[in-house]
Amino acid sequence: MRMLISGNIACAEGALKAGCRFYAGYPITPSSEIMEYMAMKLPKLGGIFLQTEDEISAINTIIGASWGGLKSMTATSGPGFSLMQEGLGYAIMTETPIVVVNVMRVGPATGQATKSAQGDLMQARWGRHGDQQLVVLAPSSPQECLDLTVKAFNISEELRVPVVVLSDEIIGHMRETVEIPEYVKIVDRRVAEDLSKPPFHSDNPREAPPMPIVGRGLNIMVTGSTHNEWGLRDTRGFETHFKLVRRLIDKIKLNAEKVFEYEKYNTENSTVGFVSFGSVARSVKGAVKILRGKGVEAAYVNLKTLWPIVDDPIIEMAERVKAIIVPEMNMGQLVWDVERIVKNRCIVLPLSKVGGGEPIYPSEIVSKALEVIK
């Protein structure tokens, strides 16, 4: 089935297709359409919708629903996402599968509530305290909003980890034709039927242990404090904490190749390259076409997974071009990763623009590229 819908609605459709049956959230521009759509659709599918008093309640409610056995999600924007960080850290520590959608807007603070930006990248990756990692996906079209939301639920269930879908206002409110498949590949939760094996341990560091479901008669402790493989608290020992955190990070790190998704365009004669994500990736594609018309071959890597990042496609491009430009709707965040990956293979330059909801136009990217080439 094909529908002309916005990125926000496509995201909600993807969640429903993936089996989401619990949504808790608080309305906030520019993500509110996701909440409204889930409120309308979930009860018809036997699911549960709950409007909470704030974003702190929302994140903790979906954690509880997940431990009750339901695929759960929430959606928010920058200020609400900030309030959810402690809950996200708890979900990482307790290995709770949830999906959080952040439709980015201009900050700091209230900022420009209806305008688009990409300033939450670093917060999405590292916003929690302590040593931790989660998965961050970034759609650049309404179709990808659907596809990557399905992927977010599958990753979350398979690895028992929170997954952030990092959209932005332009993508969230953009309307395009979206292909909505009748069936999608779904990863169902591996449920622990008993406690013959420890619920917080796996012999294979790439795999998450089966998840006990609260309310089914298993004597299980779920704590955000340091705990051993049986869930019992140990807030003093070095060995327990190091072993736990190492395993939580390895689940992400060792599955990077499986989780990482990107789109690239490269030619033998490319002189300049671009690394981008989200709505800016669309402007990059337009800029590459314009540059080709001017006799300049350009390459790009569009990151659909913002964490974990696999370096290879960026390194491959860096070895072909003289310079890489990183356009982003913030004051420079992704550019630091590109510099780290590229090292001394070529020049890396930022192209930052934020405020007023103005996108980075293809013409601005073209001007920057021609300036660099000269």
C-alpha cells in the first residue's frame, strides 16, 4: 500500500508494523503527530496509549511496560529528550528494549520550538552519565522514518537495548509517498521461561540474554545499581561493575557491522566528498548533481546509523578525495567524528548552519565545495 504521509506518521506506522503495543508520551512540537496517531490507532489493535504528565514519566512508563512484555515506545523533541536521559541510562543498565523517537528542533532551552535543527546528536549518543552506549538511527525521508523505526524495534528486541530514532522537524513534517508493506520482518523478544540461567549474562558477548517478564512468577530483581548476572546488587566491587559495563558496551560494539546502515555515492574522479545525515543528506544529493553539471565530480556518505559508526565507507571516500565537507544543522558535532575517522587522509571542513528553521540549501553546499576546490 502506498500513502502520501508525513515522516512523523510514517514513523508511527513503522512502530505499529513492528509490533509496538504500548505508547506513553507527552505532547511536544514538532513530534506531537506521532503521539496523536498512536492514540488513534493503538486501541484498535488491542494496544495501550497513555498520555503522561511529563517526559520523565513517559520514559519510565515505557520501561515498565517493556518489562511487562510489550514492545514500547515514546516520542519527543529536544527539551523532553533531555528529561529522558536518566530513564534511558536506567534502560541501558537494566537491558530494557524500548524505542525513543526524537524529532529535533532548535535549542538550547525552548529555542525555536517549530524550527528544525540537528543539535541533539551528541546528546543522543552520550547524554547519560557513566560508561554506556546505545544505538542511534537517523532517517532522511518519510520512507526511512518507517523503515528505520521497524529496524529500531528489531535491534532493541534482539540486543535488549534502547534505540533512538533521531529525526528532525523537516523530515517529521515532510510529506512524500511512502510504501507501507503488508508484512515486515519482525524480531520477537526472546523470553526467559525460567531462571535456570542468569537473566543478566550471556556466554556470547554479541548476544543479549533472554528477558524475564515481570508478573509471570519469576523471582527477578531489576535494579539500576551495579548488579551481578542474577540481578543482585553489588555497589562496591570492581569486578562486578567492570564485567557488567564491558558486556553492555560489547553488545553494541561487536554488532556494529550488523547495525550500521548508510548510503554512498563515489566515483574514481571525485575531488570532494560529503558526510551528512537526516534532512541535510537530501541537500547533499542535490548539491552533487549541481556540481556534476559544473564538471566537478563529488562523493557522499549518508549516515543512517549515527551510532555505532563503522569507519570503512568514510575512510574509502577520504582516500579518493582531497577534502570532505560535513554540512550539519548545528555548530559542529558530526564533524568531530569525521575528523577522528579520516585522520590525515584528506582535509575535513565543517559547514554549520542553525536557526530560523532554514535548511542548508544545495546552493550553499555547492558554494562551499567550489571554494574548497579553488
